[in-house]
Amino acid sequence: MQHLKPFLADLWSLARPYWFSEERWAARGLLAVIVAMNLGLVFVQVLFNRWQNDFYNALQEKDYEAFLYQLGYFCVLATVFIVIAVYQLYLNQMLQIHWRRWLTERYVDGWLGERAYYRMQLTDPGTDNPDQRIADDLRLFVARTLSLGLGLLSAVVTLLSFVGILWGLSGELVVPLGDGGITVPGYMVWVALVYAVVGTWLTHRIGQPLVGLNFQQERLEADFRYALVRLRENTEAIALYQGERDEAATLRERFAGLMANWWAIMKKQKQLTWFTAGYGQVAVIFPVLVAAPRYFAGSIQLGGLMQTASAFGQVQGSLSWFVEAYTQLADWKATVDRLTGFVAAVETARAAAQAGGPQTVAADGHAGLALSELTLALPDDRELLRIPAATLAEGEAVLLAGPSGSGKSTLFRALAGIWPFGQGRIARPAGARLLFLPQRPYLPIGKLRQVVAYPAADAADQQVAEALGAVGLPGLVGRLDAQENWALQLSPGEQQRIAIARALIYRPDYLFLDEATASLDEASEAALYRLLRERLPRVTLVSIAHRPSLRALHARHWRIVPRPAGPAELVAEAA
């Protein structure tokens, strides 16, 4: 019980938003129809129970006309049951996909909002595989919540519907005691209750470790899948390093952990199945054995025996819902725990993003970029770089240099507004368009037209073709509609040319290049820089680069100088 309240609170926090959202009335209406169908199925089962009495009595009495009538009645009941069951499943799946779509949009927005995904990667490695939590855990959460919730409702309604029937059919049991005896009315109800309570307690004792094991299995499966994806995305680099042996060792190691946990699940599942399978098989014959004395005593006919056995089975099955659903419940609990942890991590990251970090402001009437009292820190709060004041006018080109690890890329991240650690002020013109080109461009999977235009929503074919030709990729113009994994199709140099083409299409006010042309030869690099200055004369350009040849292409030079004690500092150099 001490674990039940926190679990129900977590479950409610995950489920509540949808049922009180803008889609609440459609969702509630659909759920009401599904519940009504569920109740309808229970009612048909009650009619089936009564039918068993009449059908088997007709067999015992060899009443052929009654037998044929009961066969016809059975066909009617079976048809109604099938129709309700089919449409209940259909509507249940409809509700599942609507609920999952709403949750997916909400979780994706929360994960991407305030760049929580970026902060979580830096500060919360414990929240593993967010992609799996959104793709798989949400699907499992919705499916399990509906199936188990409706299953529990059906069990409760079935119990309420059949317990009275079984009570009436059971008669009385006289337990001898001394010279007299104790009369137990509705004794089969009490037998079913004891049978189910004992089964439920033993099932929980045996299967409780499955919750933690299932949670761990989901994480290990995701880690193994991620290693495979990483291998696929870096095939050329791995081939050049001849790293197949190391990659295979990594995959074997991850799969070994996955398999070890799976063996633990198998052992515990075997123990649980020994009990639940035996429990279920005994339940088939147990009600007949309990009711048989009254049948052989002549108190009831064959129809009464079968109806009693059926009613006992329904009551015992309802009371044993926990036993039958335990494996699903363990999996559901693990899913709820994973999603709760993910939501907490996202909310923490978003709150931290709003509470601290360098302040980026839009300054009306300001024609350049201004840094004041800016201090950048590492995730462990160690100060990395301090800039008391620095300005960059519209249209200027600045080359930023410094040793590796001094904070050049971190400064770029702060200028982009994504670095959350530090303090100070970054002012830039209101409505300014910024574009950052890293050394390894991001190429989304899709049509080449969309890849080149990214992050713009769309661009005309002529504009894309002209940009490709300008950066030296005219051979790709005829493949604008080709859909490929372009990160694998294009060389590093071609990918960097694609990034420059994006800048020509996007036409930013501020363009930041972090080793964005490092894979090109010096002549090609210089040509692309001159192209940017020619096509984007008003752009403010900031570059991180190590080649001396680029100094002549930038009017101003900044250098980050490490200090023996304390953070590095930004120093202006003579051109």
C-alpha cells in the first residue's frame, strides 16, 4: 500500500492533462461509449450463464425441441457478443491513437521548449533515451492504461453481476461442529473469495521483482538500439578506422547486459507462470468439484451444475484479475516510472532555463551585438570565460581564435542563447535573424530541397538550385526531389558546402561559423568566404578557425587567452 499511493499519483499526473484538455469532450464521449459496450458484454455473459442452465437441462431431459431453441438463442447471443466486441476493440484503438497523438505532441513540445533537450543532455544523463520514452513508452502507457483500466472495470462489474447469481445457486453448506453445525449461506462465494485472495497474495510475492527488471530491460534495449544507430550513422568513419572489431565488442557488451537482465526476467517469469498456470488450470475444474456434492445429492440438475460452475468461474475470474494481469501491471508500472522521470527531468530543465544563465535581450534601436559582464561557466559551475565588454557592429567580420578548450564554441552557444551556465548580458537587435554553422552540419533525412533550405520552412527550386551552384555543387541540382540519408551520401566537404548554401538562402543578420569550412582546401574556403561577403554584404560574420589564411578575410580579430588562475579572457588583436 505504501507504494500504491505514489504510483496512483504519478499515473494521475500523466493521464489527467488529456482528459481535461481541449479534446476532453470527444475523449470522454468515446470512452463512455467504450464503457457502455463493456457493460453490454458483461450483460451478455449474464444471459449466457442463464442459457447454460436451460441448455444442459434440455440435454439431460433429452428435450429435442428445447435443445434446438437453445441453439438458436445461443446464435443470437453469440452474434450480439461478437458485434459488441469488434466495435469495442475498434473504438478502443481509435481512442488510443488520439490520446497518443495528443501526448506525443505535448511531450515533444515540452522536450524541445526552452531547449530542454539540450540542457538534459548536459546535466541529466540519468534520463536515458528520451526518444524511446516518447516513441515507445507513450504508446505502451496509453495501451496499458486503457486495457488494464477497462479490464478492471469489467472485472468489478462482472463480480457485482455474478456474485448474487452464485449466492443464490450455492445454497447452504452445513459445517459439522459438535452436536450441531454451522450453516454457511452462499458458501461458493466465500470459497471463490478465499481462492482469489490467496492466489493474488502469492502472485504478488512471486512477481514483484518483475517491475524493476522490466524497467531495466527497457533501458538496456534502448541503449543497444542506440549503439546500432550510431554505427549506421558513422559507417564511413568506422570503416576508415577499421573499427569493426571494437564496434562488434561494444555491441556484444551491450547485448550481454541486455541478455543477462532478460535471463533474470525469464527466471522470475517462469516462477510466476508455474503458479499462474497451475492456478488457472485448477480454476477450470475447481467450481465443478465444489458444486458436485449438490448435483449427486439431487439438489440440482446438470443445467444447475453447469450454471453454478460458470457463475463461480466468473466470480473467481473477477476476483483473480490481479493474478491474470500481473505481468502487464509490472510492465505498466515500469512504463509509468520511466515517463514520470522523463517529465520531471523536462520540467527541471525548463525551469532552470528560465531561472538562470546568460541573459539574451532584444535591444530596439541597437545596430550591433553587445556583450557586457558576460561570464560563461561549465556544468559543474567552474568559470570558463569572462568578457567584461565587447561589441560587434552591423556588417563586421570577426575571426575568433584561441587554444582548444578555451571556450570558443561555448561562446558561440551563449550567443545562440542555448548555453545555460553563467551570467551576464547579450544584446542584439530586435528581430535579428541568426544562423550558426557548426563544423559538422546537421542534415535531416528527407528531400534534398528540404535539406538545403533547412532551417527555412521552404524555398523555391530556383533559389535552391542557384545556391547549390554558387557553392560548387551544381551536380546536385537534378536531385532536389531525391530522398536520402544525406549525411551518409555526401562527403564532409560537400556537407559544409550545403551549410554555406543554407546561409545564402536564409540570409541571416548574424552568421556564426564554427570551423564550418575546415573540411575544404584553403582556396575553396577563401572562395566561399568571399561569396558570403558578396551575397550577404550586411551580415555580421563571426568565425572560429585556425588557418592563418582566413585572417585577411576578417577585419577584426579576437583571441581567447587562458589565464593560469581563473577563467580565460577575450582579447582584441590588431588586424
